[in-house]
Amino acid sequence: MDLKDIKAIIDLMRKNSLSEFELERQDFKIKLKRGVTGPMAPLDEALPAYPLPLPPAGAGTPLGTASAPALPASPALLEIKSPMIGTFYRAPSPDAADYVEIGTEVTPESVVCLIEAMKVMNEIKAEAKGVITHILVENAKPVEFGQPLFRIRPT
């Protein structure tokens, strides 16, 4: 891996709002972290909102892709959104306890879940202080960029 590759990774981190990247190969390991400068922006302002295309009228949900019923967002709640496409996991391993449950108090540095993307486990942090009020994704299900994962009541 040369400097050009590292710069490309940094650009991807910036474009996808990733704060951490880690890659390990046989005799090579790189871990990149980037911090936030200045005050923390609310999650709704920090991540762009991308509307999802609506299915054609009369089209049903394909088998195997049923999602949880949509819950209307309260203006007082913040959403923790997926910073990438991948597979959502609520715990660090199948036999471990979930990172958070409804009612769990979180800080900006609290890990709330993992998203596996290209065989890399990415820890997702709350990035806000509050209490988890809704868990919007089932364990081991695919998630899209910008998809809400949790709702929290700020404290």
C-alpha cells in the first residue's frame, strides 16, 4: 500500500462520514482515525438525508425483505443513522450481550452497534448524549447508507 492508496482511503472516510478505518493483511496493518473539530452537530444536521424511492402503487413487499413498521419520528428525538451499507449487528458476537437496549443511556462515545462491510466490523457510536427510545433494525439484517438505526431522546 502506498501513499496514493492511503489518501484514497482518507477521501472515502471523509465522503462517507467515517471516523475510523482499520485494515489488516499478513504483514501490514493500518488504522486511521479522524476527529471532529469544533462543537458536535446534531445528528440530523451531520448526516445528509436521502429520500428512498417509493415502490409503484400496488406493489407488495418482496418476500424476505419485510421491514419493521415505520415509526413517525418525534421532533424531540434524534436518529442514529447508518454511515454505510452493510450488515447490522446489535452485539460484538452472537453469544455476547447487546451493546444497547431500549432505555440505555448513551454518550457520544458509546458504541451502539456494529456494521459489517466488506468483512470489516465497524463500531457505530451514538455521537450524541441521550436515552435509546427505539431500535429500528433487526439483528443481522442489511442496512443502507443513511438508514435510521436507533432513535434517542437527548439529555
